[in-house]
Amino acid sequence: MNLDQILQLVNQVTQTTVTEEAPRVDQEAKWPEESIRAMQRNGLAGLVVSREAGGMGQGLYALARTCETIGGVSASTALCFGMHCVGTAVIGAKATPQQQKDFLEPIAAGEHLTTLALSEPGSGSHFYFPQTQLLVEPDEQYLIRGSKTFVTNGGKADSYVVSTMGVEPDATLHEFSCVVMEKDRHGLEWGPEWKGLGMRGNSSRSLTLNDVRVPSQNLLGARGDQLWYIFQVVAPFFLTAMSGTYLGIAQAAFDNVRQHLMDRTHRHSGMSLSQLALLQHRVGTLWANIERTRRLIYHATEQADLGDPGAVLPILSAKAEVANCAVDVVNEAMTLAGGIAYRDNSRLDVLLRDARAAHVMAPTTDLLYTWLGRALLDQPILDS
Ligand SMILES: Cc1cc2nc3c(=O)[nH]c(=O)nc-3n(C[C@H](O)[C@H](O)[C@H](O)COP(=O)(O)OP(=O)(O)OC[C@H]3O[C@@H](n4cnc5c(N)ncnc54)[C@H](O)[C@@H]3O)c2cc1C
């Protein structure tokens, strides 16, 4: 299947199952089971799995486009799917033959869902400074001890990509390791159900790791190459899944308010809101904001897919820019749509609540601009 065909398929699943389930995902804070299963049935869960392992062999651009399409209908569903793809990419970056067989092939076959468990209560948005410990045990085993927060797909995935501190006794904070952990490992203790302001279907739960044992073959990549993992895999995929999702939110808000301005006519003047110059100007501004953000996201992801090292800054800035874009556009759309939009569970209400997560999901907007500045000033990016 080529990219156009894949995007058509994404659109088809989004217009049917995702659209049908979306209201319940938000109103009932329901994890999007039916939508995720539909994505799996259609082979889309293998979007970023290599063709060799049975997947679609796509990269960041396809991920951005997919999350954008789904995010325009259900942002929670897009993030649940996106976090699965990020976890998949982290597993796939340096998968051993055994990991390919145990994880990537089942993922591509739609039989296995994974996700990311990086954030911790201790280090918050600094997800690259985990304090979860990875202790080396006899018999080629690791013992994992610590706490994670906001694990999207928490309790629903078949495996969790977990970040830990470096394994060597003298490891610095930057030398984190990732392991993949199957859902039924002894010692996984889930916190309460997720109750978010927005992104209500995410099942972003906390997780305590009570001396969970995993075999050393579940280590992803080699020890010591974890900084590579952050900038080559975790950050680009994580940022792209979010960028696409929030772009979808901005576009959905725009479409909604554009339609409203064309439909609403005042009786006293007989004028449609679409005929008022001030509103025309503001709609033009909104469109330009979305379009320049879209161009940045598409350009950054295409550049990264080509392996251009210069893509790092555009990828970082894309998520910061889309966070501003989504929040600003939805906010403005809410004003333009007037009191009619300012009601419980209006489409713009849902989009506004979902968009607000953009700034606080790591790397946060403030941290991203700081990282950009550091990179441009030749300073180490990952300074605490
Ligand atoms: C809906 C949702 C889904 C999520 N899904 C996942 C997931 O799937 N996997 C996962 O691992 N995590 C996930 N997260 C967690 C997320 O990525 C962040 O780690 C989390 O939101 C950080 O929250 P905090 O309150 O600990 O932030 P804090 O770290 O306490 O930050 C609070 C504020 O301070 C600012 N700040 C902190 N340090 C600095 C600094 N040095 N300089 C400038 N400003 C700073 C931040 O930018 C932020 O604005 C999710 C979060 C949400 C809300």
C-alpha cells in the first residue's frame, strides 16, 4: 500500500468508526476501544513497523497526517493511536530478531498494542530524567522499581515502553535506558482511572513498578546509546504524533466556525456573519495561522524522514507552534461563534478542552522554545 492509499484508509476508518465513537470517548471518558480495534483490523497499527516485519514501513510524515485526520474527529483517539506508534518506533529502532518476533510482528498483525511510559511524578515534564531504577539481577534479568504518571493507553495496552535510569552504578541522569514490558508482568500496579479536563478517553494513568522482573532481552537498544534514542526516536515520534493531533484540532475548530459564520444570519439586518469585514479578517488570520503551522509540520517531518540532521529544530518548533496554533485558533473560534458555542459539550467546548493539553504535554511549549534557543546558542540542550 502506498502513502495515498494508507491515508485514504485512515480517512475511511476516521469517517466511520472514529466518528461514531467520538462523542462517547469524550462524554463518558471512554478509552476508544472500537476505533483502536478498527485501526488494528485495517493494518494501521503497523503504520511505522518496517515492511520486513509485516508493517507499512512509514515514518514521521505519515504519522503526522494520520494523527491530523483522526485528531480532527477525536483527539483522544489520535493520541492513543499516536502513543502506540511512538512506542512501536522505540521498539523498532534497534529491535533484535527476538523483539521483532515478539513485538513488531504482532503489532503489524493488529494483535498487539503498545505505548509509552516515560513521565514520572518526580521529574514531570523532564521525561528524559527518569528516576525509575533498572537493577541488574543474576540470570540475565532486570528488576525495575519506580513510578510513572500519565501513561496513555494505561491498562489497555499489551506492552509498555518504560524509561529507566542507566544501569551502571555511575550512570548519569542523561543515560537512561528503555525496556519493553509485557502487561502481565508481576508487580505492575495501576492508579485510578484517568479523569481529564480534555483528552478524556486517553486512559492516561499512573503506574507503580514494584520490582518488576523482565528478561535482559527486553532492553531496547544498547546501554549507553540512550541520548541517541531521545533525539532520533522518542522525541521526533512523540512530537510528531502530538503535532498532527493538535493540527487536526485547529482545523476542526476552523471548519466549525467557518460553517457557523456562513450559516448565521441576523434578522434585524438580514446580514450573514460571513459578510462582516471584521469577521472576514479574523477568519483569514486563523486560516493563515493553521496553514503556516501545517507547512512547518509537513516540511519538518518530510525532512526528518529523509534523514536530514537539520530536521531537529523544525521538529521541535513544530510542536511548540502547533500548541500555540491549536489553543489560539480554538479560543478565537469560540469567540467568533458567540454564545451559541459557549455551551456544555458544544463541538468547540470539546476542542478547547482537548487543545489545552498541547502546552503541558512534554516536551512542553516553554521547554521546546528553550531547547531551540540552547541549540541555536551552542549550549547543551538537555540541561536541567
Ligand atoms: C493528556 C495527557 C497525556 C499524556 N500522555 C503521556 C504518555 O502517554 N506518556 C508519558 O510518558 N507522558 C504522558 N503525559 C505526561 C506529559 O508528557 C507531561 O510529562 C506532564 O504533563 C507533565 O506534568 P507536570 O505537572 O509534572 O509538569 P511539570 O514538570 O511540573 O511542569 C509544570 C510547568 O512548569 C514548566 N517547567 C518545568 N520545568 C521547567 C524548566 N526547567 N524551564 C521552564 N519551564 C519549566 C513546564 O513547562 C510546565 O508548564 C501526558 C500528559 C497529559 C496531560
